[in-house]
Amino acid sequence: MILSTTPQIEGHTIREYKGVVTGETIIGANMFKDMFASIRDIVGGRSGSYEKVLREAKDTSLQEMMERAQELGANAVVGIDIDYETIGANSSMLMVATSGTAVVI
């Protein structure tokens, strides 16, 4: 399955549009990650644990979207958009939503 943020895939003609597909993931961050991230805010640097959670959430959301596209008979998804939001009490959870158009190339 080809995934692309562009509306077309170079060298391929879109033969059929199957429709909009989405993937959503909500992941909670735990207390220890929050504590260490707060320390990073003070002293500077990157938060590897949060970066890992972000990557996992994005990958899961893309995988879910891809599975929905396959169910429609698509072999590619174009025009992909990835959105990140914090939700819940004290913004303690991360939501990653992906959307795109399932197509046959």
C-alpha cells in the first residue's frame, strides 16, 4: 500500500476513488513520563519518551487508516493529513487522527 500526503502519486494514474478513510489513536501518557518531561522543560533537551509515544500513536493511526483503505479495495491512500491533539483532564492524553483518500492506482 502506497501512502502519500500529495494528491497524486508520480508515475501512477489514479483509476478509481474509493472514498475518505480515517484512523484514530488515543494514547495516555503516564505520570513518570510527565515528571521527566517537566524536568526537560526546565533544563532543556528532548523528551525521548514523549517522542516515542508520538511515533507509536502516528504509526497506529496510519495502520488503521491503511486497513480501512484495503477493506475498500484500495492499493494507495493520497492526500493524507495527520493531526495531533491533546485531550482529557490536564491534557493528559494524546490523540492522533489521520485521514486521506483511498484510491486504486
